[in-house]
Amino acid sequence: MKLSVIGCGYLGAVHAAAMASLGHEVVGIDVDEAKIALLASGQTPFFEPGLPEILTTALASGRLSFTTDIAAAADAEVHFIAVGTPQRKDAAGADLTYVDASVTSLLPHLAPGSLVVGKSTVPVGTAQRLADLIAPTGARLAWNPEFLREGFAVKDTVEPDRLVYGVDPRTDTEDTAVLDAVYATAIAAGTPRIVTGYATAELVKVAANSFLATKISFINAMAEIAETTGADVTQLADAIGYDNRIGRRFLNAGVGFGGGCLPKDIRAFTARAEELGRGESVAFLKHVDEINLRRRQHVVDLAVNSFDDHIHDHRIAVLGLAFKPDSDDTRDSPALDVAVRLTGLGADVIAYDPEAIPNARRAHPQLHYADTLDDALTGAETVVILTEWAQFRNLDPTETATRVARPVIIDGRNTLDPTAWHNAGWTYHGMGR
């Protein structure tokens, strides 16, 4: 099929390349000339494992192209809207500027019978508004939320764990058939498919992210209790995780969640619920957000306490700046936030991340960044692990002790073996351990 993807950021670039790898003819469109030039040359504007390979292959096949000209979408049968919906600068709600602009710019190029498919995360009610806007062109609208995990985005696009189609009940059979053709490979592999209305499709993504955020903040709240009582939150998570009703995944206590989805999505969901007069239904999400932010300060407090409250000019190695491993995304990153807070208190912070330093430096040029892991560790008086990259998880405690000035480590992700580090002479601080 002929597809257009409007918006070539993280979601759009992955979706365009993945769809082309499945045999579709795809044009990716974005107003950012520099981004389009990079993608057209086979380079990615962000780090995502597996994306460079499918991008290069798709470009070489001739099935994938990129442009800044929205008119290039005119021949497409299906148009995917994959632009960002960041948090508004003046409020907690979602900023729909890019969604509205992309649909408005697409209107003159829509053909009767074509299908516009929203993938962006939007407040419930947005799809119906856009469907009404599109209707005079004879095109139709569907909503197909994305469920990508950074670091696994290519796999999650090519082999999704579920497909959700939000369609107009008057054209649901026709629209479902079109989307089934787009996702024919996944459908053939037995991927579960849920066909529903617009509102449910819009709520699926924010509900899923809200649940995951709640689960993470729950175990972090338990970590706070564990730290007070002398319990071990990791063993606690193991014990309750055996209950099939609870499950072990996302029960890892640490410095909290971040990134471009969970924080802004739970805030936007709360704001939209209040607009709908149902703020009390998701009022708990404000506490989820508060717990999450509190864990960042807890790591800062541990670092300060490790110097008996005299942190000024003491050298601290911060390992990790991305909000998660296998990503260079520093949006609302707990790791970067902790590094900034420690620097603000006068510590001599030297930060290292294998992929995220360029993004971190653009946002916070005042921080000191190490070129290598060894540079960050050398002479450090406290080491703080904030992103669970494999090279941090696999550090040898005995060898690492020879590089630092003082063997004190704060394991902000509970990724290390406390006994091994204690036995190697380290003072170890975990989260709720």
C-alpha cells in the first residue's frame, strides 16, 4: 500500500521505516529540514537499536522516502499522524498544536475514501473533533494508538503485542479492512486485534501508561517504607510478584520513571479528566507523580548524606543521563535531573552516558561530561548509578574500587549485587534495600 507518515520524530521515523520494511511504499514528511535530510541520507536523529539497519535497507529498496513537502502525501491511501503531543508550557494538559497543524496541512491533499490514522497520544475527544474536520474532504479517520518501548521500538512496530483500531461505527468494516491490510504481517502472525470506538482507542494508551506509572510508584512507595523499617524492597517485590494478579514486571524500585510518555501522559490525563468533570476518578495520579518526583530528591539526599551534608566541591560520578538504557532520550529524565540538582548544590559532578550526552549537553551545558566511563570514575568520591546500562550493571566492584578516591556507591536502579559490593569494600546504598 501507499502510506504517508506525518511527523518523523521518534514515533514517525520508526513507523515509516518499519512499514517500508514490511513492503509498503512510504513517504515520511516533517517540517524539520535538518531531520529530513538526516533520515534521507540513512542517518537517525536519535539512538534506537535496529532502526539504522531497517532505515538503510528500506531506503535502498526505493520503498521509503522523506520530504518536507506535504503535497507528497497526495497519492497515499493511508496517512499516519505521528507528531508529538508534549505537555503544555503553561499547564499540565497536552499541547495539540502539532496534531492540529498536521491535519490542517493535510486537508488539501486528502482524496475521498482515503484514511487518516492517528497514532499520537491525545486527550479523549480529540479524534471525534478531527474526524469532523476531515469529513468534508470525503476522507475518514481512525485512531490507532502506539505502544512502543524505547529500545525495542522496531520490534514493537513490526511485531506488536496488540493492535487497537478506533473507528467510526458507520464505516468500521471498511476502515478495519484497510488497517488489516496495513498490518497484514502482524495479523497473519496472530497479533490480537481490538476494534473499538474513538474514545476507547484514545483512552487505551493513557490508561496503560497510567497503570504502569502507578505500579512503579507503588513499589517506590514501598521502598520508602522499607528504608524506614529495614525491609528489603527487592525481596518484597519478588514475593508479591509471584501472585499472578500482580506480576513482577514494573515492580523495580529506583529513582523513578521519566521519558517523553509516562510523566506527561499522566499529567495530561489528569487535566482532561478535570475538564470532563471527573477529576476525582484519577486524582490518585497526582500522588503517583509526587512519589515519582520524590525519589529523585531521595537520591540527592543520599549523596549529600554520604558527605555528612558537606557536598560542596566533592567529586561525584553520575552514571547515566538517559531516562532508560538503550536510548538517548533525556526528556524528563530522573538521571539528568539528579545530576542537575547535585551540581546546583555545589558538588563537582562528572556525568557519563554512552549515548545521551549530546542531548543532555544541549539542555544543560553547565554540567561536566566525561568522554569515557573510566574518566567519570577516576577520582570519584561517590558513584551514583541512575540508568541501568549493561556496562554499569557489569562493573566489577574490586576493579572499580582501584579507580575511585572513595568507595561509596548509590545504586539508583537497584541493579547491582549489594553483597558483592560490600565484600569489595564499598559502602553501598540501594533504593529500599
